[in-house]
Amino acid sequence: MADRPDADREAGANKPTLRLHVPEPKFRPGDTVDFSHIKVSEPGAQPRPDEACDAKETAPLCHDLIRVLGDDNKAHGPWDPKLDPDTLRTMLGHFALVRAFDERMFRGQRQGKTSFYMKCTGEEATSVAAAMALASDDMVFPSYRQQGVLIVRGYDLVEMINQIYSNKGDKLKGRQLPIMYSSREHSFFSISGNLATQTPQAVGWAMASAMKGDSRIAATWVGEGSTAEGDFHSACTFATVYNAPVILNVINNQWAISSFSGFAGAERTTFAARALGYGLAGLRVDGNDALAVYAAQRWAANRARANAGPTLIEYFTYRAEGHSTSDDPTGYRSAQEREEWPLGDPVMRLKNHLIALGEWDEDRQAEMDREAAERVKAATKEAEKNGTLGHGMHQPFRTMFEDVFEELPWHLKEQAEQATRERLIKFHGGRPQ
């Protein structure tokens, strides 16, 4: 009887009842928001270890929050990258252009010019500042909210809009969901809607770069929710085992569509702390502090180039708007969250820093915003000459069967011919293409 695990229970012993924990966000629609539970570290108080340090030395930084910009709008501490005013103004200009681009494309979707769009409002620093800290030919494996990387690298706005509109000028021939860009010329890997697939791809590319004796590193971006995917854990394992020259950027914007970060593990520990179990260097960074983002990305890039190892960076930020044009966040979170977010807005913080330096003012900011809006407007009009969603001028119908096989196999030839015949019948002899 004593050898049976249920013996005590059968004897009537009182056993505690097991309970399942289901994470629940602190605030729902209509709730008063109080973010006092979030520990906001003192700017400049975090040590900056040597870039070639043992990964274990970064353990305290996985639970802290690297910050540079203080409430006085000045830069503090060892993580201050000491960027000159011209570089800061360039960064601010990229912010303005990203925000203007997002606003116009959002309106375009509401006007029926495209089927889908995703803004990055409140997260601009995690792509713009990070991209500026990398070399222009470092390979980027983005998620779907890194339009700032392309803008930093000078990708043509008309080309971006062509892709969003899936028109005849779309170099991807309408085969990708809007905003899922790809540009070999800008070392920007094709965005995938399958979550976290880019992370093992980035690690694999970095391993290949090392095997070839190249000097380029890889950087990838993934949302905090996607770190629950198996691909992310495979990427971490391969990165640490093979010392891949790669940066794993985790954008913790608190929400994976309507699922808050607790479902990916945020209630238990930070996302940066996941680095510790793999033996990776880890950093947790104020994602709304452009200087801290730049400094952390540059630290990790220098570390990778020195063959000192990969780095996992958690950028602690906030998704200020809906997940996409298909999402309404008022249905699952309090409308007060955006205003109450303790780390502020990255664009405002950088602007105020430049003003504090005596290198900027509100009039020049207004002019920068106006010029950015006009530039996007002009690019939109140019792209619309190639067509918009539902207004014709798409890719030729025959291209549906192209670019997979070097020589089209017989069964696809038959399907193509059948599709062409049916199209001729549907349009009464017209539009076969």
C-alpha cells in the first residue's frame, strides 16, 4: 500500500488542490491605469561592461533597464554614445519620416488603396536608432514593424508604397502581404508573416558569414510574443553553440495583438533574462530612449564583430496604436495606457534632448514634420500612377506561375493555359495577360 502514489489519498489524507494560472493584464477597457509596478531605473546608473566580456557579466543588465536620457533631457552615464548634433538631427529626421509615412499609409488603407498596414508608433527608436548603429551592409532579418530600417538605409519610398499597394510597380509582384518588404540591395531579408522564422535564418546567415571569413554580422527583430515560438529557442541554441555573430532584438511592446506580454512569460521574468539560460550576453534597454537603443545595438555589434559572441537585447517599449489596420485595441486594453506609459514617446524625447543641447527648436521641428509629410505625399502620388488595390494595373496574370522553377513543369503549363482560357471567358475575350 505504501508503494502506491495514491495511497495517502485513498486513506483520506487532505491534499492541496492544484490550480492553473492564467495570465491576466492589469488593465482592461475603462480601467484607470497605474504603471507604478514598472521599475524605471535611474538614467546613467547602469554599468557598461567591456564588449568582449564573459556573457555572465551581463546578467545584472538583464534585469535592470539601460537608460541614457533623463527627465532633464540630458544624456547620462557610461552608455551615452556621445553622438554629435548632426547625427542626432539625422536620427530625428528619420523618426519624422517614419511617422509621416505611417500616417499616410494608414489613411490609404482606410481609403481602400491597400488591404493592410501596420504602424510602428511609439517604437520608432527600436528600428531607426538600432539601424543607425549597424553597418549599412550588415544583414537585417526584420519583423513586420521595422520600416524604419529601410528608411535609414535609403530605400525608395515609392518602391515601399508600390509594395504596399501591390501594384504593377511592386518588385515583389504582389506575392507578399503589404508591408512585407524585401531588398537584397539594402541587406534587408524578406519579411515573413510566419512568426519568429527570421530568428534561425539570421543565426544561420551569421554562421555562414563567419564560415566564409566575412566581416558582416546579422541582426534580427522579433516581438516578445513570438519568443514563445520554438524557432526563437532554436535560434538561441545555435547562436550560443556556434558563437554566431548575430544580434537578437526582442521588441517587448507589451502586446501581441490582443494577448498581453504575460502569455509569453513576462509575469515571471524579463525577456532579456532568457539570454542567461543559453549562455548569451543579454541587455534590457529602454526602447523609447533613442540614445540607449543606439548604444546597446552598437555594443552588441562590436561584440559580434570581435568574435566575442551573440547578444540578446530586450527593448522595453509600448505599442501606442493597434496591432494593424485590422485591430481595434479599445476592445482589450485601457485607452489611458498610451498616455500613462512611463517611458514617454521616443520622438519627443529625442527632440527635447536636442533642444536642451541648444541644437534644435520647435519651429525647426514643425518644418521637419511638414517636409516629411510633403515628401511622403509626393512619393504616394508617384506610386499611385502604378495603381492601387482594386483599381487595376496589377502584375500580369501570367506571373502567378513564374519565378519558382527555372523551367516551368508540364502540369503548371497546363494550369497556366487553363487559367488563361477561363480568364478570357470571364472577361469576354479581354485581359488574358
